[in-house]
Amino acid sequence: MLDRGAAAQLRQLLTWLEQFRSCFGRRAQRLALRRYVQGLLSDSDRKSMQAMLARVTEPGSYQAFQHFVTDAPWSADDVWRRLRSVLPEREGVAVLDSTSFAKQGQQSVGVGRQYCGLQRQIINCQKAVTAALWTGARAYLVGSALYLPEEWLTPEARQRARIPADVAFKQRWRLALTLLRQARASGLTITGVLADAEFGDNRMFRGQLHRWRMPYAVGVSSHLRAFFGTPALTAPRSAPGPHRRRLLPGVVARPFVDLLETAQPPWQRVRWRNRRGGRPWVVECAAIRVTPAIDHRHPRLQPEVWLLAEREAGRKGGLRFFYVNMPVTATLPSLVKFAHQRWTIEQQYQELKTELGLDHFEGRTFPGWHHHVVLTALAYDFLQGLRRRDTTLTFPLIRGIVQEIFTACLFAQRPQYLRRIEELRSVELRI
């Protein structure tokens, strides 16, 4: 029998899944949704369809299970929109990330020789862009997009991987901005944006955040250059206008290290915790106001921002840099804490990938990949909702509760199973 706590979890799970009923038009799809979520939450080390199906209390056929993910005509975009609209927490920082899924063969959609940040080398992998909402205590996955190299957009590749005709090539920074637009359009209150240097190095990415007047903290590579403060510009009398303005003679952008040596900002040891009970962080930091270097193709200056430099406490080398778009009155601890919120979700993302199998999908099609990822997000965000009510819940404990829930559901729908169990209780075991 379910105890009172597990019964409450059962009601919460059913209420959660019921909110997505309109996204799945047929009863068979809704039943498959329940099975797939149960499979994702199971104790299977590998979240392939066969492994998950073996853990489901009422499995059905493998063909139906596979059809639901790879071929059924339900829309992953519709599920994402619904998921963003029902999140229990509505405000936080958007964390944009590019993640890699290592692959062995060449048939998985989007696979190719690409740089993998985790392994720090070029390997055979898929790459995707994800967007998460960080509330200060929990991360909710709110969007994901598969990056397609241009060789995957030929007519032959499109047909093989079932890539829709309206899917065009987009750089990963453009995919990230699209996910951010979708999150804002869904009614989520985005108070800032965090990203690593893959996005932070891109001038157009940062420019769009400025146009949205969005605070941000993005990693930037040490080889970039900037101006100290805001450089003065001049425009020839014969050709007035902002696009004809040029730097004054002798004003040049300089490497970050040179700017720090010239400005001599005080280094300060900063200690903080990103959340109550979280691990303590300690770094040595310094910050100056700079203007990112002008791109010769886009001569208009971007606004002045903070250049935040940090290093491990007690060490002189190993500098890391961030551009932080916060007011000029911001304190150094506030800059550091804002920038470092990105690292607070690493453990939760690890759980998303390893425990729920975000990167375990073995299908080859574009719709199948997006179906798997959005269902993984649906299961993950349900778990985060549970943790919002009970911060002591660990993943193994939640897994046990969920398995008990689905077993109870099976008995409720198949009362003859209970009668058989009662009959077996009267059998005396002699061996």
C-alpha cells in the first residue's frame, strides 16, 4: 500500500502529466507518455528505449514505444510551450549552454567532427544548445535545440534524418538567442543571462542582449581586446553620422592583461554561497570598466561594461575573464556572485544527463531527438517541482517513490493482480 506521502506524490505526478494532455491527441500517445516518463525515472543505467521498456511496470510492445518517440506526429514545440507555461517558479536567470553528445557512428542526426568542451578536443559528436531557468535554488530546463552542421541540410540528409524543409542553418549563438526569446515570450521573468565564452566572445550575441537591456555575465577568451573606459570618437565633417565615426589617433584596443596592469585595480578576496547550504566559493577578483573592441565590420561601439578578472585564491596566474553588464555602481562581490551562478547548475545538469539520459538517445531522426529531449525535460522539471516542496529529496529516493507510484497505478487498473498476490500468500514455500 502507498503511504500518505507517496499518495501525495502520485497526485502530483498525475496532475503534472495531465497538464500536457492537449499535446498528445490520442489515448495511445498519452499512455506512451506515462511509460516513457516512468522509463526515464527508472534505475536503468542506460536510457535507451529497450533498457527503459524493461523497467516499465506495464511495458506494452517495443514497436509502440519506439513509434511514440520516433514517428508519432505530436509536436515537441507544443510540449515545450506548455512546459514553460506551467513551471511552478516563474523568475530567474537564464543559463545558456552548448553541450555535446559523443557518438560512435555517422547516422545520428547532426553528428560530425566537432569540438567537445567536456573533453576539450574535436570528436565525433552531436552538439545542442540548451536554456535553463536558474531560480537561485533550482534549475528548470526550458528549451533545447539541436545544432545542424551545413552538411546535414542537403536534400539527401534531410530526407534520411527527416529534417523539415523550414529548418535552416543557424549558428549556435543564434540558436541560444532563439531559446531566450521563447522563454521571455512564455511569460518567464528573465532577470539576467549567463553563458560561457562560446557565446560571450560573439559581439552580435552581446549586442542583442544590450538591445533587450538585459543584464548578463558571459565568459570571454583572454585573447580578446578592449578599451579602458569609453574611447572618444570623431567624425569627418564631410561625412557625418554614427557609422562614419572613427577612433581618435593613437586610441587602440589592448589585451585584458595590459588593461589590468595599467589600471591597477585592487584585488579582493570574495567569499560567497550561491544558495543556503551550498558549497562555499573563494576567489580573488578585480574589475574595471571597459568597452569591447570594435569589429571593423561594425564600427559602432557597444556600451561600456565591467571586465571581471578572477583567479584562484593565493595564485597569481590562471586568470579567467568575464564581461558583466551591470550598473557602474555595482560592487565587486555582486559582480562575482552574479557571474558564478552559472556553475551552480552543473550538478543538476549532470543529473539530467546521467540519471535521466538526456544524451542517451540512440535514434537517428530530427523529430525523434527533439521528442526524447523534451520528454527528458518534462521529467526533470517534475523532479525539480518536488524538490521545491521538499529540499531533502535525493534522486534515488524520488526514483523509489515514482516506481512505487507506477506499481500502485498498475494494481489499481489490474485488480486481478492483487487477488493473485493474496492467493500466493497462502502458498507455503518449502525451498
